[in-house]
Amino acid sequence: MSPAQDETLPQVGRFLAALGQPQVVRQARIAVERINGPILLISAQNDQIWPSFQMSNDITADLKARHYPHAVTHDNYPTGHGFSRELAPHIKQSIIDHFLHTL
């Protein structure tokens, strides 16, 4: 059994183990570079469900390396997977601002 399938690991640990397997990553990868427009990524720095912060950083770096022609914004917050009520207004405003500036 690979670490990515080890159910004794926390879920985020299984994601991180899978990310260490290039073939698995290639098979599961979404071709975000094919998106024809601006991208907004929102992540939690302490997400214990999946590594949203790391994966959003990876997406941002990959798009930059590919000279992606549209804006890529990565807003991240010092919280866990379930964003708090205190952060909800900031996240909502981030989404509104993204659409106002990119439409």
C-alpha cells in the first residue's frame, strides 16, 4: 500500500504523499493553462483536509512558468479548511473585487 492510500494518515497527509508521486500528479492534473481568462485561487494556509495553499502556489508558479497571458490571483488566509465567519466577508469581497477587475 502506498502512503497515499494509508488510511491511518490524516487526509492531508495522503494528499501530500500523492503529490510526491509524479505519475499520479500527471494523471490527476487539471490543465488550468487552458482556461481562457483570469483565475482566482482561494486557499487556507492551515488546511488539514487537502494542501490547498501548497497546491494553489504550485498552480500559480506553473502558470507563471508557462507565461500564462491572464491575471492569476492567489488569496490565502491563515485558517483551516473551514473558513471562519470572521474571514467570510474578506473572502466575499475578494471574489467581488476579482470579478469587478477582470470582467
